[in-house]
Amino acid sequence: MDKMETTPTEKKAAQTIMSKPLSERGIGVLALVVCGVMSYLSVVTPLLAASRHEEEVSFSMKGVVVAPMLLGIGVIHVTMGDRASSILGRREKPSALGWVIYLITFGLGILLYGWLKGRLRSNGYDIT
């Protein structure tokens, strides 16, 4: 078997890619992927378990509440790219509009949590 050796150029390219910070669109895509996974695990999976009449159904309140925030952040970053910081502000210091967006999406997460909890209770599950 031949050993595959990397050339100095390949090593340098790999180091550049790995050390490069994510772009704003990359952050948005990552946020959307994490939102999808959290939504599936925290909302869809409990609803499917309830539809199958499983004995116990559990879900993560944090996952339910945070998923809409990630959706909002992800959509803004993907659509706006580098201009997302003009809307949301810097990560260290959000803008006033950024705070409004965070609070609205957090509120939507609380509403989603209340809806999910009510839906599971109506199916006969004791959700505290």
C-alpha cells in the first residue's frame, strides 16, 4: 500500500480552512441546523411519542424555548450575511433592534412551550 503524504501546500490550505472563523452566513446555517435538531428532539419527538400513546413523554423546556431564537438568528444571518451585525449588533453587545428580536423570539419560544405542554396534557400526560 502506498502511504498518502500531504504536501506543504495541502497542509497550509487545511490550516487556513480550520483556523478561519465562520462567516456570518456560516453562523446562520449552523444556527438553522441546530434549530432543526433541537426542534425535532424537543417538539416533534414528544408529539410523536404522544401519538403512539407511550407511557411517558418528556421534552426539554430549554430546547423548546431556544429553538425559535435560533431560527430567527439563523434566518437573519443567512439572508443578511455580513450586514446581520447592523441589525443584531455585535455578539458582545447586541443593538436595540437585536434585543427586540431576541425578546420576540424568546416570547415565541415560551408560547411554543405552553402550546406543547397543553397539547401533551390534553393527551392525558402529567406534564409539570
